[in-house]
Amino acid sequence: MSGGNSGSGTSNTAGRSGTSTMDGTGGTLSNGTGGRASTPATGGAAPAAAPERRLLRGLPWLVWRRHRTALSIGLLVTLGACALFAYERIGVMDFLDAKGSSPDAKGELLMEFQDKFNSMFSSDTSFLQFVPALVAIFFGAPLIASEQEHGTVKLVATQSTGRGRWIAATLGLPLAIAVLCTVLLSAAFTWLWSPARELAMFGDWLGGGAFESTGPVLVAMTLFLTSCGIAFGMLIKRVVAAMVATAVFSAATSLIWTEKVRVHLGTLRNYTYPFDGEGPVTPRGSIQIDDWLATADGKLFGINTCTSPEATADACRAKLGIVNRVIQYLDYPQMAGMQWLGAGILLALTVLVLGFVLWQAHRRPL
């Protein structure tokens, strides 16, 4: 019977005009539009939201979110520096178009260029030479040390991703951005410096800062020092202490690189001329490294040999058989090969350091 269920049950009736629901009291709930029935609050699932489109997903996105402030600052500084180098190049090219790019015999053009642009190039190269240490100290050292110091690294053990994937993402994204930034900086400064290389910084491409600021050396040095900063942070597990250790190590590395490594990346070339003859005529763009006294058969003596009073000095040189002077120098065409050799050494050391970091992360608790 139809009337027996009207007081205690619920029935649905559908008509042409729409869908209505009869409740147990005889009331009717209708959508009033003739379309689909409204979904009860407790009886259906909400429509799925459209997936958000992101350039990075998963662990790389989490690493970006965690370090987005430092990474964003690095990218912005890089773009600003590249824009500055492009602006400075306008003034340099105007000078070179008007005056020329090769030093004259009297050195007047060289001095005029220094008066106008020396402070600019000195500031640029000083900034670029500090970039590897700054990245290592303020980003490399805290990268893992901050996670260890605050205890958040312990959450890795509770995740399904695994420690290996976490450490790879934590290192991979920041190092990739460091490579991108230093490649852009090196390329932009090379574009600025190359047309004026014989005038900028008195033509000293080795000691004036251009060697470390152009080509692959800036990239390789940044990767090496940053990886060392990461390793210090992992071992020390304290951010400030790791930053101090990285700063000391960066200073020591810079000193060793400048005094012991850089000059030995190229083969020294000799220019020999008579002791009493005219001064040496080395190729343009060459950098003098050392000065010697020599015998006819090529035996070398220090430049300060036989420096006593003239009469005694002549007798001293005659006794030793000194008849020539020898200039040892590096030529500009050697620069690129020296840079790639130095960068290769630094990159090999970087691989070793990162290998140690990965081994440490797998073998011992973070």
C-alpha cells in the first residue's frame, strides 16, 4: 500500500520539471531548476580541483620552497650584475671606438684608460673573485647544517623517498642554480673585458682578476668551495661554526691557488738576450713571471747574483760565466688552456668532496 510508508520512510520522485526529495515529514526538497539534484553535504565527494602546474615537482619543489629566499637573492644579484656589465660595456666601447684598443709606445692611452675605467674593472673583478666564497659561506655551509641543527633532517627517516633521494635533491637544485648564475656572470664579464683586454688592469690577465672572472674558473671554483662548505656543515652540524670554517678554508684556498697553482697551469716561455743588450721584447699581452741570469749553455742564476759593486760584480759574472739574461713569461694565447686545466682540477676535487658527502649521508646518521 502506498500510504503505509508515507510517515516513516523517504521516497524520491522525479518529474519533467526537476528532481525532488520527500523526507519523512512529507516535506519536499527541490533544486528548483529542473537540472541535476543537489548533492547532500554528507552523501558525495567534492569535485576534484585542477592540478596546479609547477616547473618543479616533488623533492626539488620542496628544496626550492625551503631555500627560495637565498636562491631568489642569488638569481636577482646575478641578473643585476649582468645588467651592470652590459651598461658598463657601452662606455668602454665608446672609448675604444674613439681612441683604439692597443696601447701606444708612450703608454699614454694605457694611462688614460686606467684613469677612466680602472676603478670600475677593479670593483667588478673583486666582486667576481668573492662570489665563490660568498656562495660557499652563506649558502653551502648552512644547506645541510641548518637542517641538522634544527632537527628537521630527522624527518627524512620517516619519509618514503629515502635518504639518498633527499640528499640528491638537496644538493642538486642549489648547485644547478649556482652553475647557472656563475655561467651568466662569467659570460657577461667576458663580454665586457675582452674588447679592452690589452688596456684593462694594465693588460694583466693573470694577476688582475680576469683569469678567475672569465671562462670556466669562476664556475669551477664556486662549485668546489660550495661543496666544501656543504661538507663542513654536514660534519660540524652547527651553522655558524660551519660558516667560519668555510670562510677560513676559502681564504686558504685562494692563497694557495694564487701563489702555488695558477702560474704552474701553463708552460713558461723563455726569452734570452745578452746581459748588456737591450731589454726584452716579449709578445703583446704576455705576463712576465721571472727574471734570471744565465750562462751560454743555459745554466740559470738568480737575478740578484753578483750585485756587489761594479768592479767586483763584473769579476763575479765572469767567474760564473754569466753572459745572458732570461725572461720567463706566459703568453695570452695560453690563457684559455690554463683556465680549462685549472677548472678541470677544481671539478675533479668537487666530485671527490660531493662523493664524500653522499657516502657520509648513506653510512652515518645525519
